Amino acid sequence: MRILMFGWEFPPRMSGGLGTACFGMTKGLAGLGHQITFVLPQAEETSAPFLNLVPAFGLPFSGADPEPEETGLLRRITVRPIPALLNPYLNEGRYQDLYLSEGGRFRDSIPVYGINLIAEVIRYGRAAGAVARRFSFDIIHAHDWMTVPAALLARRISGKPLVLHVHSLEYDRSGENVNGEILDIEKEGLQQADRLIAVSHRTERMIVERYGIAPKKISVVYNAVSRNEAQRIYQTERTGRRKMVLFLGRITFQKGPDYFVEAAARVLKVLPDVTFVMAGAGNMMGQMIERVGELGIGDHFHFTGFLQGEEIERIFSLSDLYVMPSVSEPFGISPLEAMSYDVPVIISRQSGIAEILKHALKVDFWDVREIAGRIVAVLKHPALAGRDGGEGEGGTPEDPLGNRRGANRRDLPGDGCVRNGALMF
């Protein structure tokens, strides 16, 4: 099958988990013999090295060269960059505020994509949708709201069916303070698509309840990490230093960074020899830095800024615990990445990944006391990370996935794994 795919992130252009998901997804589809043309926005001028696109064949991913037998698969994926300026994670107001506040540059190492988000989405839609006139394909596969105008134009031009893949919704990103224009575009895409893919049952329920979409139109397909990738990672010696607790993600409302900071302050009262690391960038970064100062925990707290490639591998390999306190997380692929490094994880119950990680410690994002208590328990007794409040036994040294540190890696889905009816690459 020939697939025309619209997205705004693909390695090496990475700004969040969607790039990881799209790489694994297209690689899996290519392995089944499908041919994918991936249409990606690309800034015409940028000094950010991770935005320099290369041909899809021979494409490095997370600092690792593709295996020889994979090269043929990658040649079935053609990346088509077009001139477009997009930032995927900001609503219209934050987009303009960040642009204007720094005199034309986003804060926290986020690249400049333009001042008017909606205008850029429409411009990308016209340019990317017109690709449908130049290529032959059997189906259209689009990712999230920013690709909706492009996908709908491509469908009008070609008459081919449209599958919209929902990785995040405006209610996830903004809570109840949704942007009306974004919500309208998102709703049109959900209504007009021939089929919807949701990354979790949590997202499926939100689509049904918030947008009035019939459940029969939606399929749930979980994200995953590859076992092969997990086997290629390197380890860093952890002895002779402080324990390190990691937050890795966008520093935005959706990801709950404020709850992580408050929990850190509580933990340090009990375990003063712990380092907390907040890796990522976002509009709440300044606020978090100020709060760390107010709490007087600056000597135990580090902000790394945006990380990519081998930097992410290294931060995981140095970590003793990963915490994801997301307020509303459609899925959340980073815990799977952490687990591939044998790092225990604590995840929000308000996340899609909580549906499949039966052996991970779970917390309510708002319960700072519970988060702190779980962190202390894991750092004092690492084997506890293999248990999940009575939901099942944790990992053991005999774990076939090599769970030598008591982390919950036994939950890792592998290539071709099917769970709850969903194909996991």
C-alpha cells in the first residue's frame, strides 16, 4: 500500500515524543512492504542542527546507525520537507507571547517558527495538501490537528480515505482554557476523517465525550519502543554519586512540572542527598526556576534545557528514577524509553500509558505528597519499583528482559506485540 503521511516531526527533527512514534510507525509499516511518503514542515532558515533533514534512507536515529538489514526498510520511507514554519505544542496565545517576548526568538532554546500559528497551519495545509497532485497513493494518514487542513485538502484532491491519528487533544494541552480556533480545526478533522486512531482508551473516551464522535469510528493503537533499540543502548556507571531523579518532557501545563518541583522539595527534607533534573523546554520554565529558588532547593535541582539524540540516552543512563506527573497525557512514550534503560518509573494515573504498564508505580498528578512518598520509597528500596500497589509482581534478576536493577522493564512491549487489540511496533 502507498501511504501519504502528514506530520510535523520526524528524526532528526524532533521536539517531542511524536517523532519517536512516527519513526517506529513508519519503520514498522515499511517492514510490512508499504511505501510511505512523509510530508514534513521545514523552516527555510534555521541554525538549529537537529532541524537539518536528511534523506530517509540511512537515517540515524537516537545517535545509532541503522542495522544493515534495516536499510532496505528505510528506503521505503521518503521524507518530503516543504517550506513551513510550525511549532507543534503551543496554542495561539502562547505562540505569540513567546515570539514577542524574546524579540523574535523563543525562550528556552525552542526554535523560531513564526508569529502566527494558525496562519502557518493554513499555509502548511495548502502547500502540503498540494502534494496530493504530484504523488500516487492509496490512503492518507495524518497526525494531530496541525495536519488537518493539509489532509482534508489532499482528500478533496485525491478522493482517497483519510485516517487521522490522534496523539494529543487541545483539552490535553490546555485543560479547560482551550483555544477556539485550534478546537474548531481539531473537531473538523475528527468529524471528517474516515477513521480515527487514538493512542489510548483515555484519548478515545475524550474524543467521544468532548467531540461527540461515535466509538465505532475509533481504533486504539498504543505506542511502543523497540526491543532492538533497548538492546543497543549504553550504560553509565552510577556508583559514588547522588541519586538522580529525572523529569523529561515539555515544561508546560500538560506535563505537570510544578508538581515535580513541589514533590522534590518534600523529598529533600527526607533525603537531602538527591539531585533532581528537569530536562526539556517550555513556557513554564521561567516559573519553575523561580519556584526552585523560592523553595531553596537550587543546589539539588538542575535544568538542562532541550535535549536530543545521545543527550537523551545519557540522561536516562545516569538516572535512578524517572517521574512523569502529567496532568493529562494521551499516552506518554518517555516511560517506555526510561524502562529500556532499566530506569524505574513513576507515572501519572491520568495517562494513557497507565493502561498498559501494570507493574509501574502510579500516582495522581495533583497529589504531591503521594509523589514524594513514592520517590522516597523507590530511592530507599529500588526493588519496590517493580510493584504496582497490588496489581502484580515486579521484576526479578531472572527477568528475561534483563531487569537487573528492579526496574519495571518487564512491561516493555516488543516488536509486533499485540495488546488489547492494538498493534505495537
